[in-house]
Amino acid sequence: MADRNAPFAALRGKTPEDLFGRLATPCYILDEAALRRNGELLAGVAARTGCRWLLAQKAFSNYDCYPVLAPFLAGTEASGLYEARLGFETLPDKEVHVFCGAYREQDFGELLRYAGHIVFNSPAQLAKFGPRAKAAGKRLGLRINPEKSTQEGHEIYDPCAPGSRLGTTRAQWDRQMTPELVALLDGLHFHTLCEQDSDALEVTLQAVAEKFGDVLPQMQWLNMGGGHHVTRPDYDIPRLERCIRFAQEQWSVTVYLEPGEAWALNAGFLASRVLDITENGGVVNAILDCSAACHMPDVIEMPYQPPVYGAVIGRPLEAEAFQDCHSERSEESVPSASKNTDPSTPLRSAQDDRANIYRLGGPSCLSGDVIGDYCFEHPLQEGDMVLFGDLAIYSTCKNNSFNGMPLPNIYRRTEDGRLEQLTEFGYRDFKYRLGR
Ligand SMILES: Cc1ncc(COP(=O)(O)O)c(C=O)c1O
């Protein structure tokens, strides 16, 4: 399992140049065999527990690949009108759930065409839109905030941070939820995790039980949100299943989970090439034809540092000793921790003078357009391919054309190994989001 899901396991022993050498870079490659493997793993949890899995499209919405995931999905989860429409159009036989921090009047009528389950963030939004949605036969939910932070140092990803606008706290519920509003509800929803294991879910569920245990028996379903890193090799699946069963038994609810990352973890690559190599004060910069800011924005926002084929993250003294970088690697040798760059630290010292350490960055004007420091097995040269792993998620759906940077085309690698081009991006895609 660990090896099968490692970031470059999908290459099955071939080199990036063998597989992707003929593609114009930069480009994304989505690996359908890896998507299926993730889907099968999630389907196993559903088969054992009866939970229902949704795909959070904010993380992965390359709908050409949806047919691979469809057998494992109860439906899709949307963040608003457009994602709801995408799920409805591309998976017409599946459920469409939507949660939005606040709905707009002008969208709501159309949203009712697509979504079967509509989750509100506040009692006021439930009061404003709920009666109309109920009359249209929709199932309604309210997002609750159990006020239990389980992640540290990541406030931007913590919906339970003090003062959070996301979810209804128990105090807000007690102030604003009238019996009429409660009667509109079919379910409750919480989303509190980010790339976490099931121990964090267990802690969260305890808080949910303490704060909302009295109202849950009136509900038909409980949606436990996303952030469950289930397809990560060391994820504790039995504990997840215990959490699901606890909710089912305690409150007689149908349990939904709506991860995004878990569906497409380690199921995509970004292929790029070296354009130039410069040296400044001991830092050797390799400037690539892809950009952190434009093509992998989570590298800057999270921050997150993607694995690179044939390299380890960081300097060799910090990173684990070299493994065989061309073989399938365990997650441990490819830490996906925060970005490993200290701008003041020269990358080369007397000890590691011959180590192939490069700071990978993009060609944009942004000084911080840096992906991170990597120690390569071989020296890099202009024209070399640099293949990033784990870039199916929060990448193709989040990229941009800042600096007039072209959008990388997207390919899918089918299960029988064919490469199919899904997009044909060009100047028009840059120009027509700016004007006519
Ligand atoms: C409401 C909601 N559901 C699901 C998700 C998916 O989370 P992940 O991709 O981390 O599993 C998110 C992510 O922000 C979210 O906000």
C-alpha cells in the first residue's frame, strides 16, 4: 500500500523522459490508474461501514476523469453554483451537494436546478433561502462549528479558529434557531480538518457530540466534511471506520464524507523543464518553465512543497540520506512539510559542495515564486525535465495566468498507458479573462 501510493509509483519504473518526453512543457498529467486506486480504497470503507462518499470538486474537478471515480462516488460536493452545475452535468445520476459561506439571491433559483442537498452556513441564510429550497423538494443542512481546533499553526485552514465565519456555533444556534428553522433541517455538516488523520476526526466528533448531540437524533444525515487524508499510506482507516459507526449508531444518521484531496492524492504530475541555472552567493537557482505562483499556488499559500522525481526535498544533511530516487519511494523519504527554503542560507557548503542542490523557481517577476530547495541525484542542465508529483489536487482548478504565464495543458494518462490531451490553452485563455 505504501509503495503503491507513493508519488512516483504510477511511473511503474519508467523515467519521466521515457513517458512524457514528447509533451510540450509545462503540462499536467492526471493518472487514471492512481485515481482508481484511491477510489477503490475509499469504496472499501463505504462497503464496510455504509458511509457515502462525495467528491469535493474544489480540490479536483477534471471532469474528463470523473468516469473513473464514478463507481465509488455517491455524488459530488460543490462550493457554489458553477461547481454544482458541473457535478450535475457531468455525473447526472449522482447526488449534488452544495455548501457555500453565503448564497447570492441571483444564483439561488438556478442552484435549485442542480443541487439536491443544500447546506447553509448560518441560521439567517437558512431562514432566507430554506423555505424556498424545501418547497422545491431539497434536503437541507446547516454547517455547525464544533469549536475544536485540531491543527496548529495553520489558522488559514482552521475553520474552528477563534472568530471563524464558518459554521454555526452552539451559542449562535441557541440564539437564532427557532423550532421552525430546526424543522427545515434534514442534516448537519461540519468541516474542520485539513490533510489530517482519523485521530483528529475522533476528537472533532467528540466535540460535535458534546455540543450538538441533543439535536442530532432529529437529523437524517451527518456530513463530516473533507480534510480526511484517507489515501495517504499511514492513514488509520480502522479508526475512521469506528468514527463512522459511532455516528451511525449514536444518532441513526447516514454519514457522508466529502474529501477532495483523498480522491486524487498522488494521482497527477506537473512536467516542466529547466530554462536556466544561475548562482548567487552559494544559492544555485534552477529557473523552470513552470511557476509556483501560477501553476501550483498551494506551494505559496499552504505552504506545501511537492515531491520531485529523482530528488529529495531540502539539503542532504537535513533531508534523509539519498534513497534510490528512481524507485518507488515511501512517503517518509518525501516529506511534504512546509517549504524548505531559507533565503539567507547558502545551499552549498564545503561538506556538500558536490551535492546537486538547487532552488527551483519560476520565470515570473515574483521573488517568492520559489518551489523550494531540492537535492538531485544528478546535476541539472538546461532542458532537463523536472517532474513534480502529487499535483492533481488544488492545481488545475486553482491555477492562474499572472504575468501572462500560459496555462499548462492537461493530459490524462489512461489505465492502458495512453496520453490524451484534454485542453488546448493559448493566448485567448489569458486575454479573455481580462476583457473583450
Ligand atoms: C466544506 C468543505 N468540504 C470539503 C473540502 C475538501 O477538503 P480536502 O480537499 O482537504 O479533503 C473542503 C476544503 O476546503 C471544504 O471547505
